[in-house]
Amino acid sequence: MHPTPFKIGIPTLDRIKLRDGAERIQQIVSDFSNIKHLFFGHVHRPVCGSWYGTPFASLCGTNHQILLDLASEDYLTYSHEHPVYSVILLETQQTTAHYQHYFDN
């Protein structure tokens, strides 16, 4: 999914989350036992946790990252972190996410 369906604790990003979607997404996830992990972009930050018992992880941006700012509600601040792409490995009993800073190679 692209926007997050729930708050992640960064006020400026929480304002632009999926509107009125959290309850519907949670219902879909709980109805299907084969959903093992949620991935989303849009936040341009590495964030992970669990939501109603389902693990989630955000993917970094391929062009810029957003500064970790847990207080500001006014504007998004870009950071000077490298762009990142992700490789997700899905197996029956395991999900693995690799984050590659591609300007480092």
C-alpha cells in the first residue's frame, strides 16, 4: 500500500495518512489469515512495528528521506539521508526486508 492507514507518530505524516481507511484495512487484514506483513511507502522513512498484531514496515524513498521529527505539525523536513531501495523476500514462514542505500556502492 502507499499511504499508511494508521498513525506512525510523526504528526506531519499522520495528517496525510489514508483517510478513514484504518478500520476497513484492519477488517480486511483480520479476515485473511494469509496476510503476514504490511508494507507501505509514502513516509520516506524506515518505520516498523505491529498493528493489531500484524507486523508492518515502511519503505524508504528512492529520491529523498523525511527527517524524524516527532513534534512538528507544520511542515515536512527533508533529511540528507541517502536514497534507498528495498528488496523483500517472501517465504512461507518468513518475510525479510533488505534496505539498500544505493549511493554507497
